[in-house]
Amino acid sequence: MTAVNTMARRLEAQSFFRNAPTIPKPAMTNKTADAPLSIELYDEPGHLIRRAQQIAVSKFHEVHGRHVTPIQYAILRTLHETPGIDQVTLAQLIALDTSTTADIAARLETKGWILREVMPRRQRRLSLTPEGEEVLLELKPGVDVLYHGMMSSLESAEQKEFMRLLRKFVHLHDSQNPVEVRKLRLASKA
């Protein structure tokens, strides 16, 4: 995408938000509700992160269709990179709770994309089947298209900075990995 196209998109987006109709606020009945909020919804990080997630999932489905979800892709990708790991380790690596991971793994096994092998103490070792490897290979070109499609409206330096800040934010707030959280918090204070 050229710099001119990028600038045109930005100006169009800015114009849209500047000219968007204002929505009347509902009548408030108690004293604390009468006080204006100090921050606009679209300035709240949580709201923007939720919207970014919705956009990313929507773009994922535009590129890949609905036969696989972003979480299923993450599982397939992780099993490709670390074959034979157990379900609990997989859950930790992709930041999901163990019951959700077990449920999704069972669905992927039903599709024939992964193999779940029972280990001692009721753990399950996971690996991709040849069909799962094939699905992952079919998704790869779309992953590149998806990445460039989501990032193309940012300049190259902005893309790097966005990813750096996103990684930092996740690492600093990732309750799935308390050791790394402590390390990064200490490093950011230095």
C-alpha cells in the first residue's frame, strides 16, 4: 500500500469519527450517575482491546472461512511447533484454561486433525495428524495475508512499535506466566 493510500485512509477514518452523529445519553437518576464520566469509551484501553479482538477474529474468518477458529489455529500451530506436549502444557502455551483446551482438543480430534493419547495420571499427549498438518499448511498463506491486511494501514515503524507495545502489554499483564510478569515489571522499572 502506498503512503498516499495510507494517508487517505487515515484522513477518511478521522473524518468519519469527527462527523459521526452524537448519541444522546440516557437520563441518569442517581447522583453518582449524574456526574460525567472522565473518559470517553473509545479512549478506554479495555474497550479498544475488545474491539481490536473483534476486528482480528472477523478478519480471520474473512480470510479463512469458518471451518477453523483463531483458537483452533493457535492449537494446531502450537502442536506443530511442539509435538507430543500434554494438554495442560498446551493450555499454558496458548493462555487458555485447561477445560476449554480439553473441549477444543476433543473437537479437533473428532475432526481428525489431532491425536490425543492417554498418558499416566489421565494426562493426554497431543500431536497433529497428517490431516491436521495439511489443514495448517492450507492456512499458512492466509495467515500472511491476514497479518499484512491488519497491519497495512500502519507505517513500517508504527507496525514494529504497535507489536512491541502489544507484546509488552500482554507480558506485563499475563497472569498465565507470573515469573515472566515479575521479570518484565522489574525490567520496565529500571
